[in-house]
Amino acid sequence: MNKTDKNILFRKLVMICFIGLFSFSLHANEKYTAKRFLFIMRRNHPVNTWGVLKGEISQRRRTSSSITKVSYPIRLGIRFTDTRLLAQIVVDNKETYTIGQPYTESSPSLIVDNQNTMYKLADLGLRPDDITMTFIYWKFVKELKNESVSGESCRVFKLINPKTKETVIIYVSSSYFFTLKAEWIKPNKIKPYRTLNVKAFEKVKDLWTPSEFTISGPGWRTKVNFDKINLGYVKNKIPKDLFTKSTASK
């Protein structure tokens, strides 16, 4: 699929779910309360599915005197069980982040390997929950006025991280329950300091995944691009290397 096809596909948005696997919605034209809409959105993916996504993280950063560019390989293994998602992120073949997220507003579990290294993910302005989009499980605060993102009508929600008090504004397709945009705001601040935009999607068999997104802030822009993607169902066998190191249980 070329870039033009991806952009057309994005504008049409004939898919749903978050970084992982898509399924078609049966609720697209119905009206829900904010909490019911979020409940559906947070569970709107096929369970007992998995994905292996490989690609590159690249950043362009502007300073007062120059522009710097860096890039590193990234690998994401992800599995959706009946009750939660399990994910493993590997950056530059060195940094490993293992995440477990229930499909509720409960806090995720996070295991970070290589504690003594300088974390490239942080240097690139990213966090593990950016890659897995598990920030959509932060605590609901309120619904804001509907807005349009890339021509798609979106419901807009304010969520808060109970631990850090940071908030995120998510823009979710009203028809397909997928987050197209997110803006993070520091405690006691008004303006966002980081913004996420989903740029492209890929289909493998009958499953979909976002394949490219950007996160940007003042003077920098980081792109995550997955160009090698494999998706499937647990019933058809899980790859032995889904997780390169053992994670918490299935």
C-alpha cells in the first residue's frame, strides 16, 4: 500500500481500536453517555489476538544553532487477553519495557529492563504508554465539545493520571471509537506540551493496526513508523518470539 492509499484510508477511517488490532463496530451510529462511550472504546478490539510490529523511531529536534536527527529501531509485541493487554517494547535492541494494562482505569504494571542505561525512549520525548496508547485508560474527568480531526467527527474527553496529575485530552472518532489525536497538559497548566497524531494504518488479513504516528512538542517532532507488521489470532498459534523475554501471564 503506497502513501496515497494510506492517506485515503485514513480519511475514510474504516477501522477502530488502538495500537494493536482492529475490529468493526456495531455501535457506530448510536449515542452513548461519555462513560459508556469510553467503556466501549477501551474494549473495542478482538480478544485473543496478537501483533508483532517492527520499525523505526526517528526524531528531528531544533536548537538555537542547529537541527539534529536521530533514529533507532523499535519492536512491539502485543497480546489482547480476555481481561487485559500485555505488551513488550524493545528500543534499539537494548531497552525493554513490559506493560500489563487491564481494560479499566486501573494503573498498568510496568517493568523496565537495563536500569543502568540512558533511556533513548525518554530522550526521544516518548513514554511506553505512548507506544501502546494505554493513556486512554487514565481516569475520566469530563467530556468536552466535539471536534473534527482529519475530517472525522470526534468526541473529546479529558482524562487524568491519578498519580502524576497530568491530564490528556483525547479525540476519539465518534463512529469508530478510535483515538486519532491526544494532547498532554502538565498539572496546573493550560496549554499542551506534547501532541500525538495518528498518520497511517495497515491491514494484515482481516486485522488492522495504526502503523505510523507522531508526537511533537516545542522544537521537536518524533515519528514512530512500523513497516514490518504481523497480526493474528491466538487460536492459530502465537509466535514463539512474540515477547523476546518472558512477561507476566497470559
